[in-house]
Amino acid sequence: MPLKKLLLRGGVDIEKTNTLNEGGISDSNLIRFFNGLAEKLGGWVQYLISPPYVGTCRALFAWSDFNGNPYLAIGTEQRLAVTSGGILGDITPLRATDNIAMDFSTTAGSQVVTVVDAITTAGAGDWINIIDAVSVGGIVLQGFYLVQSIVSGTTYTIQAAAPATTLVNHGGAVPVFATTIGTATVRRTLNNHGLALGDAFTVPVSTTVATIVLSGTYTVTNVVDANRVDFVATGLASATTTGAENGGNVQIQYLIASGQAVNVASGGWGGGDWGAGDWGGANSSVILGLRLWSLDHWGQDLIASPMNGAIYSWSPPAVIPAAIVPNAPIANILVFGIAQAQILVALGAETGGQQFPTLVRWSDSGDRTAWVASATNQAGSFQLPSGSTIVAGIAVGLGALIWTDVGLWSMVYQGLPFVFGFNRIGVNCEAISMRAPVVVGNSVVWPSDRGFFRYDGGAIAPLDCTVWSWMFDNFDDSQTEQIFGALNTLYDEVAWHFPIDPSSPIYDPAAPIGYVKWNYAENLWDKGQSSQYQRTAWTDHSPVGNPIGADTAGLLMQHEEGHNANGAPMVWFFLSGNFWLGEAGDYMRVDRLEPDFHQHIREAGDPEPITKLTVIGRDFAEDPGTAYGPFAVNSSAPMVNMNLRNKLVALQVGGDTLGGHQRMGAVIARVAPAGRR
């Protein structure tokens, strides 16, 4: 029987019909292309952080300090965190810090604790940080707590880690320190302290007792009982006396209000037309948008701004809340730096106490605290004259690109006296979301609801995408702000992750599970959807190593590490278009296939990977066909014996075993005419 070589072209093309796409690939999941050949996507492992971050991550940013120490910032709808050396620290900005008298209430057997603070009001879903340890109802409160409910304007509830053992109404106590004259040993009294010999504890609010200043971390040198421990302080006590931490008050920090994890339709009262029959009903047309973060750096300092919030900065290495940037706009859609000019730019910025959705403001060069223009600085502002809001913006060289809801503007640094020049360079090419544009080499690429576009400093050009309809027919259009671009310069790729339509069986409202991916070096596309590969944010190869993606479980995954999906088998495949086995109308018999695979070195301890080959025989273009296989192929079983009689065949190649990295070349089929019917 003669041999026929079945060759595959690189790239996934779902715009062509299966038969028109002969030699091409029509479907895929978790693959990439290398020199035009389809191969399994690189693996990922958990990037170790402790503890997991809180919330749904919508921004990742990596940078290093002046000593070369790497940092990774994580922005979620609830918190802002930073990790270095695998340790996660909370740096969420604060909106208030109160020192209040003890007013905690507990019920025996319940984890619910009621807090009264007459100074600052809280909102359900916000976070507080109880700085001083508080003993109440047989439990100890200290650290971060989520506000569970609002009892009144000054009263709210939190949930303790363990149930209270007694009923307490409006009570509680902070540690009390007892000194003995002439000694450095101090006794700390806190009911149910839970400490053991050698444990460390902190005195977070500086407290002076008998001239001994207590502040920082201490080690337990003696456990007296369940309520008392001893430790050694610095200096000798001038008297035998006692003193309560923080003067007997408790310090509570109120983090900035939490945002939304996803877009949520508001159901507030008062919807409908005034005076009409529908007035007073729920209004579902108002969307409460998910929280996005702008993250960048200014020298070694992190710059962070929650969408429609203020601008904050954090200086490593101390893990303390990020501080507001003085004089900067207090409400902004997004913020970024133009590094070459040392200028901070705010889009959709506030001025005079009002936020303007098309106003661009920028700081003085080299001074992020100077935002008012003068004859001696480069601060300034510009109101974009078209559009109703800024949608996206990204720094590019000595300038930026800014997308409104009706077009694209360039912002180019010119120096004094005007500092920046603004030009509208495109219409009908809006960015689909704030995080959609990606800088790829000397170009910027982004999806619109009209397709993909590319700008390289000349004319804006459509970017031909062979998987366009996969994305635009399948994403959840109520969650477009979740769409983001993910650059992977290690493999010349950029992917756009998007939330899939609710009709999908693996739908997750908070997780972009679908993606399309472009290999910009080879101009090849692929696509997929997988609950294994749900990502909510991404950062490229950086000071923290290979690319990192965030998932919805509070974990970070470092990509291009090994060949597995964080220790589990990766489920990958691609499906070809239809191949004609002989002349049109002729049936052909296939009794043997010889796949041409290249297998990379396996991970230590993994078995030899198995590639699964399924052959789909068809008699006409839209025939669902008959599946032959799957056949397991590896070095021990390099050939497939079968008995197929059809006019057309399609090949599906994939795998679901641990280890290995397979790349497919050609498939040699042994075929012979099998008549007509």
C-alpha cells in the first residue's frame, strides 16, 4: 500500500470550514507553536507565598529595589499585598486609624463578635486590622478581620477564628504589663494568651511602663499560667508597677473600602421613569464595576491606585500600609509612570474635588507630589475633547496611548512649555477593557469589540486573527473588564484571557477561563478554555523569574516550569481540518499510521509520556464521522494499526499524562483505494 504524508500548517484557524482548512488546525487547548509545529504548552508550578492572598487578583506587578531584591505586588478587590522571599505582607492603604475604649461583645458558642466604634463607620465586606491583642469572652482577637454585617452606624460584627466561651457585653482587655524595680523582666497578663515557652509576640503600640519602653517583638521566657507570661525587656524598671498596652485602648485600622470581585448590576430603589408605572422599582441598568488596580514603580517605590481611587506609594522593605501620595489627584481611573521622563500620569483624574472621566493630569518631572502647573515645573493637565470616558491607557516610550470610548489618542513628551502633545490618531478602535492593550516590542496590540488592532507609530492597522470569532462568540459580555492581555516574551506570545459565556458547563463568573493566544514572531494563533488554566492577572518574565499568573484560589502560578499543571496532568489537544485521502469521491482504506513526534526530556520521576492520537473518518465535509482511537503513542508504540475506510480524515492529537513535552511533525498514513459506493 502506498504511503501518504499528512502535513499540518502552523496556527489555529476556526474561521475556515473544516475541509477548506485542509492541512490546518481547527481547534486546540493548551498548546503553542514552535517553528510552525504544534506542541504542548509549557507547565506551571505554584509560586510559593504564605499565606495565600485574599480576594480575586486583578493586577500583578514585579520590580526590584535598589539592592536588586525582587518584589511582587498583588492587587485584589479587597486587599493590596506584596511578596518578597515567599512571604506575603499586607500593604493595603488605610482610611482611618482609631484608638478606642474596649467595646466588644461575645456570645458563648458563637464566633460572631460585635464591635462598637463611635469614631469610624465600617461597611460590610470591608476589612479592619486589630493592632493590639484583645482578650474577650475566652478568645483573643488580633490581626485582620472581615466586617460581616452592620448593626448600626457605629456597630458592626466580625467573625473570630474560634467560638467564644463566655457571654461578654461591651467589654474586653488589652495586655497589662507588670514591672519589678531594678529588673528587666516584665510580666504580661492577657487572659487565654495561647503562648508557649519560646513563642514570640509583639507590642505593636509603643507603651512605657516604669521608664521601660515596650515596642516591637519579644520572646516568652516563662509561662506562668494560661493568662500570664514573662519576657525580658531592654533596660531596668524604675518602679514596681503596672501599665496597660496603648493606655488600655485598642487600636483599629480601617482599610480602604473593598470593591467588587466582578461586575454587579445594582438593584437600588428608584429605577424607572419618574411618574411612570415602573418608577420605584429596582434599577438593574447601573453596573457596579469590579475593582481594578494600576500598579507601577517610581524608582524602588511601588505606585498603586485602585480604579476611581487615590494614588498611593509604598517603600520597601517595611511591611506597612501604602501611604497616599501628597497633592496627587484623589480619584483616578488609572495611573502609570513614564519612566524616561520621571513623570506620573493619572487618567480620568480629579481636580478641584471633582473627578473628570476624560481629564489627563501629570506630575512634575522627578517629583510625584507636584501636580499644579507653574512656570518652574512640568506638571500639567489636558482635557481630551472627545469621548465620555477614558477606557484604557499604557505608557509607550516617552509618551502614552490613551483609549476613550470613541477613539485612540497619543500623548507625546515634548518638554517645556507644553510638556505633552496630544493627537487623536484613531476612531472605531476602542480597547475592550482597561487591561487589554499590550506592548509587544515596538508595537501595541489590543482587542476591540470589532476585532484586534495593532499600532507601531504609523497607521492603526487591523490585526488579522484566525480565532477571532471564538473569543467574541464566547465571552461573557457582562464581564468585559475581566479581559486582560498576558505577555510572555520567553515564547514570543501574548494571550488575552476572557470570562466565558454563562452557558458553558465550566463557567466561573470571577475567572477568565477562555483565552486566545498570538505568537507574534510567527504570526500564528491558538485558543482554548480550561479550568486548569483560569487566570485573573499576569506578569511577564521579571525580577521574580518566569511569568506568573494568578488564579481564583488565592494562589500564584509560575509558568514555563516543567510540563505539568501544578503537579497534575495537563489536558491538551489540537484537532486538524479534513484531509482528502484520495481523489474527491474516492474511498480510501488506511491500515497504519506513523506519527512523527518529538518528545522533550521528561521531568524527574515522571513516567514516559503518552500522546493520544484519534483519527476521525468522514465521508463528507460535515459528517460527524467515526472516531478511531484514541491510540497511545510513544517510543515503545511508534505506530498505529487500524482499519479505516473513508474519504476524509481529521487528526486529533493530545495528552493527559504526567510529564513530557511533545511536538508533532507529520503523520505518515498507509493508504489504498477502496472503491466507490
